[in-house]
Amino acid sequence: MGPWRCLLLLPLLALGLRAQQQQFMEYVERRLTLLEERISQWHDQSSRYSTELRDFKNQVLGMLEAAEKEREAMRSEAESAAVRVDRLEREVDYLETQNPAPPCVEVDETLMEKQVATAKQRKNEKYTKLTDCSDTISSVRAMKILKRFGSTSGLWTKDAAGNSEKIYVFDGTANDTVYVFPRMREFTLFSATRKAARIKLPYPWVGTGHLVYDAHLYYIRQQGSFQVIKFNLANKTVVDSSVFPAEEQIPVFGLSPFTYIEMAADEEGLWAIYATKEDEKNICLAKLDPTSLDIEQMWDTPCPRENAEGAFVVCGALHVVYNTRLPSRSRVQCVFDVSGTLAPEDASLVYFPKRYGSHSSMKYSPQERQIYAWDDGYQIIYRMEMKKKLEV
């Protein structure tokens, strides 16, 4: 082939190469576009699957949490039911074997008259002491404010004749529920009553003159006349009851009009502090038999009711605490010794530190030699300094 023919074929070859190159580039672009579309679809599907998986995981976790809560609630209900069933079985067993018939607490007029006559026969006689206790209060050695709990008026105490650490709380001046704390620590640290057991009494109590003595609660019930109810704290039953053999009773303390009978305990045993219209200016005292609730002896004391806010008995001597209508500093201003060992003029004039108002209750603990007081809703412990009566 001649040179001139080769020159003619060169443009044709160049055109063919350009056409093939253009087709190749278009092919590559189409493939790349397809790959990009598939990658975009994969990203979309992956994102959707991740969202669905996350939503499913959250749903499963929520269901697991709900199931766990239901399981805990069912377990708690089952344990509570088991405890109630066990307690019910014990109560049924006790009722079937040991529980005595409930005593009659209706007023027996004949019995009341007999008790009044018997008590009056020994009224104001000299008392023969049962113990050799010859101490009297010299002063308030220390004071401790525990907390503020409940109403402005109330009562808190321990068992005056036992070694129990339980704290018994009567909130208010009329109710039927007693709070029981296992120890002083639970009563002091917790503001609510969730750490306390509740004892619902068969009859409502009135006033703040109640007492826990030798595992029994002696509390005052009003049903026309006033009754002393003896309640067994162990089996939660009424053991005995007695109409208090005093006619036309009036509030025993001038500054505490809600209390008609103040139950007290000391080294000698059980006492009742009260007042009647027969001698409405002064306070009366009675010695009780804790077993039968009979009145063993009664006294008319020289201690006036006016401005009195509380009282307690120490070694057979009644100590009456006074204040003023506008609360000031409480003080023991009258002492009456039933054995005649301590003359009123020889007794110490004991002052209590001024606090918030006036005491609605003051309970003496013979074993601890201290007083559990309720002052305007504050629970206070007074530790007493003691001396021999002949040394005062």
C-alpha cells in the first residue's frame, strides 16, 4: 500500500478510537451510577434496620422492667399474705386455748357503792410502806429534748415496772390507737410512725393519765362514769376493768382540763391521782391494787388544783407540778408524803427548765429515776437528782 493510502486511513482510525473511548466512558459511568444507587439503598436499609432494632430493644427493656416490677409486687403481696396468715393462725390458736372471756365493763351500781364505802373507811389513814424507799427529789439534774411528735397534748412513756425498751406513745387527749416503738432510737430518729407498731384498743381512751406497768396498760375510759381498763399488751385483750370509786369527778389539774384520773407508778406500786366536787379545791390520791384494781386507801391532800399542770409519785410522796395560765417555768410546789416521813415544809422546791408551754403529762420511771414529759408537742426527759428524805 502506498504512502498516500496510509494517510487516508489515519483519520478513520482516529475516529474509530474516539468512538470506542466514548462508549467505554459511558459504560463506566453507568456502572458507577448503579453502584452508587446500590450503596445508597444499602445505607437506607441499614439505617432503617438499626432504628427498628433500637426500638425493639427499648420495647423489650420496658417489658422486662414491667415484668420485674410485677414480680416484686407479687412477691411482696405473697410475703404479706403469708405473714397475715401466720398471725391469724396464732391468734386463732390462742383464742381457742388461752383467751379468757372478756370481762364485763358495765357499771355495777352496787359494786361501785361497796368500793366507795370500803375506800372511805381507810381514807386519810397513815400508809404502811411496802418498801424501804426513802428518797425524794432534790433537783432536776439534766434535761434532754428528744423531738417534736404529734399533737400539743399527749403522753409518752416506758413500762414503769419492767425492763422493756419499748416506747409507748398516746397522741392527743382522746383516741383508740397507741403507737409502740421498739426502742428509743427508732422513736428519736424517725419523724413518721412507720417504725412503730399500732395497738388499737377495744375502747377509746380519754385524757393523758394512762400508764404502762408490768406489761399491762392501765388507761382511762369514760362512759358516763370513769373506768380504769387493764389491758394485756402481750395478747391484746382486756384483763379487767373497774369503775373508779369516786363521786362527781372533776379535772384533776387546773391547767389540764382533759385529765380526770392520772395513773402513776413508783417504788411502792400503782397510784391514782384525781379530784372531786366534794373537795374541788384540792387534789386527791388513792393507792390501787394492780391485780384487782381495788382501791386500797385514799387521801385528801393539801395540794391545790389551781394552776396545777401535772403530778407524779416518788417513794410514796405525791409531787404536784404548777405553772401559770400564761405558761412560764414549771415547778414542784406541793409535796404530800402518805407515810408522813417527809413534812411538806422540808421538801425541796424543784424547778423545771423553762421550755415551750406547760406539760400535758409527766410520767416518772422508778427504775431510771427520770421523768418522761410532753411539753407542747415536744418529748422531754428530765433526769432527777435524789436525796434521802431525812437529809432534805
